[in-house]
Amino acid sequence: MIVTVDRGRYRVQIGAQRDGVPSAGGPQIVAMRARELGRKTIAVGDWVSVVGDVSGDADTLARVVRVADRDTILRRTADDSDPFERVVVANADQLVVVASLADPPPSIGLVDRCLVAALTAGIEPILCLTKADLAAPEEVIANYAELDVQVLVTQRGAALEAIHEVLRGHVSVLVGHSGVGKSTLVNALVPDAGRETRSVSAIGKGRHTSVSVYALALPDDGGWVIDTPGVRSFGLAHVTAEDLLWAFPDLEDGAVQCPPGCDHLDPAAGCTLDAWVAGGESTPQRLGAFRRLLVNRSATA
């Protein structure tokens, strides 16, 4: 499994187990891309075949000769006008959206966008609220009740048993603004991770600490956490209304009655989802949550 990428070199975990419980089962090696792969993208989380020196000794170099088909792909664009998708990670089955309750305050727009990215990629979304010692989490939790998103709450120095239980046996990617405590959380989960942490700036903006995507094996848990650099925005130019609708099966069948090109926002423009809900096939709260995510996918994070 690719655990990080740095200037054309790939760090590869040998024996990371594609089937069954993921774990670190062998040495980590450094490899380069074989010429026959052409321009094929290789991302953290990709399962690859390598040839050459796989001992992991210093100053050795192997070659990546094959990239396996991906189960999931988490993508983003630089912004909503950028037509070019970027693969954040491959083969993650959980997206942990990390948001702080204070210092900096939670960005509901970014959380919503990350949830859209997860739901449309077939990745289980989880919301992790940090710094609960500075602010109460109930209002933020209530904001996501209709989406059935699992919520974890933590604070500095708190026990992490509940988080370990959720991450055990999974490949989980952590995403969030800078300064929300993402790298602090990773360092607590993986004590020898050594991910750099910094304080929040005086204007309440997080400082960028992690500068690369890096996968780390959870000790004794049989799972991986993938730390990502803090993001200021999460572009979703590649996500359509139909993509998001797929994640709402209780609304999807009702949308087939909408006129072509329906934006699923306004019954006056012909959207039939309100009538579908009125018939008892879903709830107003679910429709409201869907429309909020639909609007926020094209709003500033």
C-alpha cells in the first residue's frame, strides 16, 4: 500500500493486507514509478505491485509496476470553477471530518462539503468534534441528526477508546481545516507518528502543519489512519445533484418524476420531491438536509 508520496518517490508498506483486516505486516520501502505506467495517477492508499529491492534497507529503490483497481476514490477540486479533479486518497472506507468546536469555530460549510464528497464516493462519513473542553457540542450534533452521521466528541487529554473502536479494522482518512486538532489526534492515536502541530494564529485561522498525505498503521488495532494537510476549501466541481441524490435512496425514486435538468431545490420550478415527501416516502427533515448539502456543495467553505 502507498503510504505517502514525495516528489516522484513512493513509500510503500509491504504486506499491508488487501483482504481481511488491514495492518502493517512488513517493511516500508521506497519506490519509483515504472515507465510502463505512463501518466497513471498513484495516490496514498493505492494497492500496488512492486519489483526490485523490497528489503527496506537504506539507499534501496524498487519500482511500482502495477496499480490495482480502486474500491473508492476521494476527490476534490481546487475550487468550484476548477475542472480538474485531484485524488486525495484511494481505497479509504471511512472519511473522518475533523472540526473544532472553538478556536477556530466549526465551519459548517466545510463539514457539509466533506460529507458530500464522502457520500458521493461511497465512503462512510464520520464527524469528529474536537476541543469539547472549550465549547458544547450539542448544537453542532443536532445539525446533522437527519443525516444519520456518526459523531465522535473529544477534547485534549481525553481517553480515545471510542475513537479507536470506530477506526479499528478500517482505512480512515482525516480531513479538516488547519488548527482543528487533526494532527494532535493522529499523534494520540499513533504515539510514534510525530505529526507536527502548531497553535492557532491570533486571527483565529489554523496554521498549516501537515504538508503531505500520510498513512499510518494504528498500533494493535488492525487499521490505518490517513492524515491530510489542513484545507481552506474543498472544491466539488465534479459533483452533480444526481451524484448527491444517489446517497439519499429515500429521495432518489421521487426525483425520477422531476423534469429534465431539475436542480431539486424549488417546487415552483417543477421539483416533485416536496410532493414525494408529502406522500410519506421520506421526511421534510431529510429533504431539508439534502437541499442544504446541495446548496453548500457550491457555496464558499
